[in-house]
Amino acid sequence: MNTPTSETTTCQHCGGTVNRAAQLCKHCRRDLKQPPAHPEAPSAAHIHGHDPLVRNQLRKLLVGGGLVSSRAFDDAASQPTHDAAAVLSQLSAQRHLTSAQAELQREAFRAAQQRNFEDVVRACAERGLLNSETAGSARLSFERVLFGRGPIAHLISEGQITEEQSRHLGFLSGDAETLTRGSKISGGVTAGAFKGLLVLAVSYFTMPVRTVKLMMKMLREVGTQGAIDTESSDVPHLSWAVTAGVVFVVAAMGVAGVFGVVYVFSGFRQSYDVMGALGTILVRLIGSMLGIVAVNWVLMVLVEGLSLTISMANNIKKMADR
């Protein structure tokens, strides 16, 4: 449970810990001097506490994060007058969450709601439904109800947009609340997957550069020590072979590069057509680069496998010595 101190008190609306001198609760943004609404006549923010987005957002944080069980969450959220802040307070009172955890999740929920609101405002502004003045006004008013109302429902209730406009924006509405924007989610997932694929491809083709850097690092260490460390290993020849193997791989890439250059420029002698020759050179250049990358991958996989074998042999020796 929340434990007030001499400088703090408990919000009578949401149960969050606040400074005694504060006028508004930093968690639910309600007036601390105003008595809580009567259960028979809940406030507007509490009425919206039963909306799907608010509950689902909080469930994702708590149940999805492994902080509380699904049953405990459902019990605390069973009251239709409970908004997200009240549910957190209830979970803290029932000792499913510590007061510190409840405070942390209040702030996490607030941040998530604010991010969602900014996404919605941006989409509305792009379509001319909101200007900077109306967006600022909506942002301020949303701060007071974000524990019980989602972004779209708030904009609709404030008269900033209509339900029909929310549908045209690509939002899915239900029971005075928007669950999500389908186009944004699918677009975000697609963009993220494409970015991941691009990074994977780039990292594949830049491995030769990393091999050269690895060789330089290993040779600097050998030069600094004045010898290859073969004394601490039971397989000294293999230890030497790892360092020499990396050098060999870089040398093999260099040889492949030389053959590639010769192969590329020999395309000039096979055609008197300039455009045809350039096309041949381009194809051969790409093929040569792919050949260098392939040489790097095949040989380095063998060298790294050798390094792994040495590491395993040394670890087995250490375990046996114990």
C-alpha cells in the first residue's frame, strides 16, 4: 500500500502518492481538494475507465510485463467506475503491487497514453483536422483524463473530430473508444521488418571489412606482446593457426580482389560497343564483389570454428584441473 510521509499524502481519487502542497494529482490530474465522485455518480474520467483501450493498455503493462496475474488484474478492474489509476491503486491495496511498482506503472501508463495521443494528433494535423491551437488545447485537457480515456474518444468528446472522421483516418472505434489505428500498426510492422532485412543484408556484405579490422587488432596484440600466446593453451599449434588463419583470409580476399579486377577490365576487350562493355564490366564487378564476400564467409567460418574448438578445449582442461 502507499505509505504517506510528513511531506506527502495519498490522492483520494487514484491512491497515488503526491506532495501535500500540490493542487492537482500528478498521476490522475484531478483536483486534490475536490472530494471523490460518489459511486452512484462517477466522474466522466471514471466512466471511460471501462473502455477497451485503457484496460488493454494497462493489461499489457501489468499482465504482459509479468507484474500481476490475469486473474488479479481482472478482479481489480472489475468495477466499471475504476479507471487505470484506480485499478493500480486497488492492486497496490491488495498487495499485488508494491507502492513503488504502482508509482512506476502509473508513469509508464501516462507515457504510453501520451505517445498514443501525439500519434493521433499528428495524423489529424496531417489531414487538416487540427491546427496547433486546437491540438494544444486538446493536449492539455487530455492530461486530466488520460487514465480513463483514450486519445480518439477524447478528441471526439471535445468536439475536435467526429466519429466519421476517425473512421476515415483509419482508426477502429468501439464504445466511445479507439482500440488502435490499424494502418499505423501494420505500416510500423512492415517498416520495421524491412529495416531489419536491410540491416541484415548490409551486415552480410560488410563482414570483409570487419575481418580486416580483426586482423589488424590481432597483429597489434602480437606486436605488443612480442609473441603469440601459445603457452596458456593445450593446443598451441591451433592457437597459432587462428591468428595466422585470419591473416590468410585477408590475403585470400586480396587475391580474389586482384583476380576480380583483372576479370572486370577484361570485359573491355570482348566488346567494341562501349555500352555493352560497360554493362559487362558492371556485371563482373558485382560478381567479383560477391566472390570476395563469399571467400570471406567460407574461410572465416572455418577459422571461427577452429577458435571455438580451442576455447572448448581450454575450458575442459580448466574444469578437469578443478
